[in-house]
Amino acid sequence: MKQFVLPFALLFLCLSLFGEKPNVVIVFTDDQGYGDLACYGSKTNKTPRLDQLAKEGTLFTSFYTQTVCGPSRSALLTGRYPCRSKGWGMPASEITFGELMQKAGYQTACIGKWDVSNRKAIIDRMPNAQGFDYYFGALGANDGGGVKFHENNKAAGTSRDMGELTTLYTDKSIEFLKKKRDPKKPFVLYLAHTMMHTIIDASDRFRDKSKGGLYGDVVEEFDYETGRLLDTLEELGLSENTLFIYTSDNGPWNQDKYTKNKKGHPKGSIFWGSSGPLRNGKGSPYEGGYRLPCIVRWPGKVPAGRKSDAVFATIDFMPTFAKLCGFKAPGDRVIDGVDQTGLLMGKSEKGRETFYFDRAGIRNGKWKYLLPKAHFYGYAREDGRPAEEELYDLEKDLGETTNLAKKHPKIVAELRKLTNELPAYKPDERR
């Protein structure tokens, strides 16, 4: 794959075309399904603010993250597939977009779930050392029903009230915008929520209010809290020059054997989301594990009211930010992301040609290929299915119901070869 190197002359040309450097806000939810939002087809959950965001920007229907949380975050931060960036164990030697944006004059903030320092307070792998001027949140997940907060590099208390987290992280984000932001600098705010991971809960304001049970309550609270953040940007006069991105880390837990009656969960809760028309969910190499909602708004730059089925991914943010925000992506390592500025701005309808499903397979155009043993995270397996190569035509079969591998052996051979040639397996990439 080609490394992404952008000459400084071209950087200056881009900035002159787009005007001042944009602010960037990324709202990254946890374990939220493709079909959870009304604008993505939910008939149960009410999401008026996110539906409005989609009307004001572009809604992507073939957007890929990763299939589990730590790898999804390291891929987002570095523009590299997680078999390079190492997921939960992301080393200090990885370079994040935060580090590069700092050097380009940005003020940077990270709030919420970090999850790339092995869920430990390892200083050189925590947000302050990885490009963020300010951090508040939990270094890991809430699997045990509680979280331990850090503010910058110092411990900042604990909580077992999972219903407070969505509001708390939004409050901290608003506090950054109103009180900690330097008005002389552009900023990037990376807000990574803990919900809807594992032990979900909603605040009293939203609990038992939706038609979708506790999970629906959490979805609708997300909608409300995202609206509060959008309102703050408007109040501060920042909306017009802010690239606002809403997406999630991976698909939802949605198999009974993993979700019902799990120890530590709120009584009676089944914390699953909806993959909509997609197959399976979190941890799976099928579309329900990787394909997530993504809504992007930048008034006057990103076309409003547009729906795009172009293939786009979190690994593309690094080179896209490089072009828009005035920095160079690293040239000393493979960057798997591609610049999607043209796609975002409506100048092109073409996205990525290929996308790797980590070590499991590849999408190439309309075709998706999976290795015989594609489930390598140990869960989201479909019981009783034989281990065999799989091939799907995603244009005709979005739900991956018909395996065409035996019908198209030449295509299978080509895609198997591409999958096995993934550069991540080279020894010099084991950082």
C-alpha cells in the first residue's frame, strides 16, 4: 500500500482553498449498532438530533470501523490497521492525529474511553503523551460495572453509576469548549463515550422512557446529549467552521448467549443493539461487526442532505485531516488510510476500493472474502457453521446470506492472495 505523503506546497494550496483550519469534533460511541438510529432505519428509537445532523450533512452507509473496541481506537488514532497499531496494546511509538495536529497549531482534547494503553495508567501511552493537551475519562471499559477516571495523568475518582457517564462526558466536553479552549487556536475534540458498552444504563431523565427498553433509553440519551454539544458549538459561533463526525467503534453485542443474564448487568436488561440489515455484530467479521453509522457535517463544505454508499473508514481520518488541517501524515511507516477529502466535499463519489477485515478477509469493490477461520476474537461465532472460505456480493446481498465461493473460484483465489499479502505480517512492522 502507498504511504501518504503530502508536499507542503500542496498543503498551503489546500488551506487557501478551504480557508482557515477547521475545528474537528469526533463523537465516538461504543458498541452501537448500524440500525440503532432512526436515520439508519430504526423504527423503535427516536433520534431527532442525529436525524437533523444527517439532513445538515452527509450520511455514509458503507462506513467501516473495526470489530472490537481497542483495535478500533488505535486504528482511528493512527490511520493504521490494528494488526499494525496493536489495538489495546498500542505502543508509545505509534503516532496519532492528535500529535500531528498539536504540531500544526491545534489545541487538542480527549474525553472518555481511551482503551489503547492496556487499560492501565502507563504514562507514555496515555492521552497526554499521545497528542492530547487535555484528557478526562476512563482508560478502559466498564466490564465490572465501574470506571476509574483520570484527568490528564492523575487519578480523578471512580464511579459505579453508569447512568451518569453520557451526561458527564458531554459536560466535560462543553466545559472544554467554554472554559479551556484557546480562542486563538483551532481545536480537535475527541469524545469517546463508554456507553453502550457491556453494563449499560441511562440517567433518570431517560430511563424507562423509550420504546426500546434500557438500550433504547441509552440511544435516545445519546441523541439528546449530542444535541447539547451541537447547541454549544452554535452558541459559541463555532458550528460553521467545525468538521463534526459522529460514529461508533464496532457493532453491537447481539447474540443471546453473550447478552442475557450476564453477571453485573442491571436487572432485566438485555443490552443489545441492532445491526439492521447486516449480519451478526461485535467481534464478527461479518458486516454487522465492522459497518457502522457515520454522519459528517461541515456547513458549506460537506454537502447537506446527502447519502453516500462509498466505502469510507476510520483509518481514512488521519490522511484526510492532514489535508484539511495542514500537517503531513507520517512517512516512516505504512499509513493504511486514504485521503477522503474529495468524497467528504462532494467532489467525488468514489471511496476506498479495498478494506481489510483485520486478519479475517477483505472487501474489494462489491466483493467480500473471508478466510475459513475468520472469527479470531473468540466470540460472535455462529454455532454449527463449517469453517470454509466465504464470498459475498455486497451489492446484491448486504446481509451476507449466500456464500458464492464455490461459484467464483477465480475471484476467491485473487482475494485470498490479497488477504494473505496484507503488509502487516512483515517483521519490520512489529513495533
